[in-house]
Amino acid sequence: MAIESGFAHKNGAGGRLEGRRPYYTPVGNEDTVFKAAYRQGLSIVLKGPTGCGKTRFVEAVAHDLDRPLITVACHDDLTTADLVGRYLLKGDETVWVDGPLTRAVREGAICYLDEVVEARQDTTVVLHPLADHRRQLPIERLGVTLDAAPGFGLVVSYNPGYQSVLKDLKDSTRQRMVAIEFGFPAPEVEVGIVAHEAGVDERTAAELVRFGQAIRRLETGGLREVASTRVLIAAARLIAEGLPVAVAAQVAVAGPLTDDIAVARGLNELIEVYLGETAAND
Ligand SMILES: Nc1ncnc2c1ncn2[C@@H]1O[C@H](COP(=O)(O)OP(=O)(O)OP(=O)(O)O)[C@@H](O)[C@H]1O
Ligand SMILES: [Mg+2]
């Protein structure tokens, strides 16, 4: 089954979204590009490494645009029926239940398909008429084709570093989308994000960001993924709990990044170089 989460903010009277804007600091021109594409009814693909802020960005933009957000985490067992809907038995009746994509199409919500390349191509093909100028969703089982309600937006994301060529998106799907590339924020921006998210002071955040940057400069060095903003925030949260900096970096950054003993040793050396003195002072 698709894991699905509604927008955290409730629809209030008059359909406006209530609640504060999810905290998001722009990293480049993603906000302007996204909103221009959305206004033009173009679909959008967000590309970038894990933990660089794609999901948070979509939440913030959906809030700005005052649209509900429907998120689907894609996986290789995801079927078209999981997206579109299916007949279910309720008592002695069979009733049609809309899937998340159909609900978004009917409600004019933003539908966010996370890690879309995990889904099989025969599943994602249902996106084609929605992703181009037709903005339609054919529902074979019901024998109807829905026109997307105004406000509907299709956004997908994936991490280009992960998957094999085999799992790459079909060209016909890719070419229906505007691509926004995400990278990690500039150091001064990332310091602000880490400090805000973890509630640590800027000096602590800056030390972690310097350490994260050193890992990112390793040119892979046996790592499949480098240290993301997410893992730096996790380390900062542990520091906020009173853990020594070096321990926090070990368990929240080095540990999650690798199982390889030699690579782990290399990361631990970096911890000593970049955070050792602080650890000794704790
Ligand atoms: N630009 C940013 N502004 C605010 N917070 C950010 C930003 N970038 C990253 N974060 C923080 O990093 C965390 C991880 O980001 P997020 O979950 O959006 O990553 P993602 O790119 O969706 O990762 P994945 O590909 O693993 O789903 C967020 O919960 C948020 O705390
Ligand atoms: Mg995400």
C-alpha cells in the first residue's frame, strides 16, 4: 500500500489553509521556478540527494499556494490501483474508493509522488495524460476520464544517485516535467537551518556544517551518499540533549552513512579533526 499523508495544516473556513508556513529557507531559485511552473499547469520533478529539503520545500510551497498536499511514498509494489482507486467490499456492497491521485485531481490538490522511480513504469504511465497539457486522469475501472480541478499540481521527486539505469524514469515521463535540481545549501544557509531545526547555537551548528562539508568533499570515498542536512540536524538534536559533539556526530552522521569498517574509520578521523577539540571540552 502507498503510505499517504495529508497536509499537516487543516482546511479552515473558506478553504484557506491554517497554520504557520513550514520552515523552509530557499537554497536557489527553486521557489520562483516551482511557482511559475505551477501557475502554467506544468508538472514538476524535484531531483536531489536524500535529506536536502525536497519534502520540506513542497510542504512550504503548498502552504504558500494555499493548496492541500497529498503525498504518496512510491515503492516497487505500487500499482495503478493504489494511485487511482479500487472497488472495495463494504458489507455486502462493493464501493469505489478513490486513490490519492484521484482525490488530488478531484480536489485540485498538489499530489507529491516521493521517490517516483521506485514505482514500476507500467504504474507511472497513468501520469502521462495528467502531466501534459491534457491534465486528465483516465479511470479505466470506472470508464471515465476526469479533468483535473483547477489548482491540481503534479510533483514527483527522486534521488538521481540511487537507482540503476533500469529504474530510471521513462523519457516520455521525464519530458513532461520541469526539473528542479536540489543540492545542499551554502554553508551559511545550512548553519541557519541546523540551528533552527535543532535549537542549537550557531557556533555548534557551524561546527557540524564544517564537518558535513568535509564529508561532502570526500568525492564519495566509498560512501553511497554524503552527509545530508538531515543527518547534521539529527546530530545537533543529540547535542541539544547534552550528548558530546563527537558522540553525536558518530551516531547520527558516521553510523548511518556506512557499514564499511575502513570507511567508518575514515569518518571517525574526520570527527576527531573537525569536532575533536569540542568533544574534549565537553
Ligand atoms: N532548505 C531548507 N530549509 C529548511 N529546512 C531544511 C532545508 N533543507 C533541509 N531541511 C531540513 O532537513 C530535513 C530533511 O529534509 P527533507 O525531508 O525535506 O529531505 P528530502 O530531500 O525530502 O529527503 P528524502 O529524499 O530522503 O525524502 C527537513 O526535515 C528539514 O529539517
Ligand atoms: Mg522527502
